[in-house]
Amino acid sequence: MTNQALLQSSIPGREPKRGKVRDIYDFGDKLLFVATDRISAFDWVLPTGIPDKGRVLTQLSKIWFDRLDVRNHLISMDTGDLDLPEGTDVESLAGRSMVVLKTEVFPVECVVRGYLSGSGWKEYQESGKVCGISLPSGLTESDKLDEPIFTPATKATSGHDINISFEQMCEIVSEETASRLRDLSFSVYQAGADYAAKEGIIIADTKFEFGLRDGEIILIDEVLTPDSSRFWPKDQYQPGKSQPSYDKQFVRDWLVEAGWDRNSEPPPLPDEIVSKTRDKYIEAYETLAKHDFAWK
């Protein structure tokens, strides 16, 4: 393994807000996003990290922010743009940090599904609907939908986000705002999916986050990464079953095979699983970026 996994970032004198993957530091009207190498599965953060995973997510988000025609929160990838205290381990932050605008974050996940998979497939099997949207009968797992659908979710501080209907979203953020977020989500998803398809990756579904800054809706957080999206290799796509993916599939499979009960602290991952998972994240990056990963 070329690098050690960064499980927790540290800046002297500053306490971040820690999510499953990101550590977020408040610098007034700016935030510092640090994508660690933590990895979660089945709603648990695992004790073993995946080296450079945070760098893959950050560098891939940067590519999309530059490519997509929508305002976003990225100011800089350079931590030198912030007044960091003396003694900060800047090297550990390199490649995994984004200086971003602080926004008023909308309390909904904006999910777009182009294919029937995951919780959407499970819901469809039970009701023929996904988030209140009726779909044609007879669809199978991983089928491509005639048109992408918008299936928002409420943000959960822990555990799974909860799927809601568009009408429920309107009650949370207003009908006008919900419509604008939906239209933006469709636009960004389609642009991303079209580009990825040309490079051999199907983006089956994805989730976006948006915030309000000076009265304008802007795209925030990460975008179109293997953590926020379902990436499938296009040349292996076969509807009617689950698909191989560019994310934590090796991790999930190993945890199931290891007999972990999902209710107690998860076991550490073997080196082979860590290495394979790291390779998958880097493969996704290199396929979309069309150049080698800098920290390889």
C-alpha cells in the first residue's frame, strides 16, 4: 500500500464537524472540506480506511465542478488560501481539501435515478412505485428507466436517508424551490451521465446537495463520485440483476461473507479488500479524468 489511510484530520485549535467521510472546518464565510479515507457500510463507519479514497472523491468533484455549467461552492483546492494555524499538517490535507463557500443548506437530498436499483428497486417490488412515482409493471432489477426520475430524501444524521415524495419535499422547502432543485438535479445528472457514458461508465443514480448563497441556489458538497452515485462499468451491464460497481462493493461483500451481524462494531478489513477497493476508486477516477491519479 503506497499510503496510509487518513481516518481523521486535525487542525490545531479547531474542532471540525465530522460526517461519515468529511471533516468540515468553519472559517467564517468559508468552510474547509477535508475528505478523509473513512469508509462506511451498512450505516457503520468501518475501523479500516481506504488509502487515498478522500483524494479520489475530492479530485473527481473538482473535475465535475469545472465541467458542469452550474454555479457551485468551490473556491479553491489550496489550503494556503486559509489562515491555518502554525503546526497544521498541511501535507496530510493535500489533494483531499476544498475551500468552499458557506451556504444555507437545503435539508433534502436531491436524488436522480436513471436505472432501477438499490432502495428504488426494493420499493418498486413492494408497490410498483418509487417515492410515489408509478413505474411501468414488469421492470427488473437494474433496468434503465424511460426517463430519469427525481426521488428526494430527507437527510439523516445517522443511518439511511429516508425517501420522500416530491409533494413532501414541497412542504419542506416550498413548491417553487423544490421545482428549481428538481430541474437543476435533472440537468446536472444528464450532463454527467452523458459524459460518463462516453467514457464507459453508467451513472445509474446519484444524489446532489444544494445550498443558498446570496439568494442563489448553488451546487455543494461532492458531486458525481463513487460515494454519491452508483457507477457501473458500461461494458458489463446486464439488466435483471445487481451490477458490478466502482465503489465499496468488495467491502460489503466481504462483511457479509465474514458473518458480521451489522449490530456490533464492524471488524477490520483485510489488506486484500482494502487494496481492491482502493484500486476500484482510482479506476473510476482515471476513467473519467482520462489521466493517471496523482497519488498513485
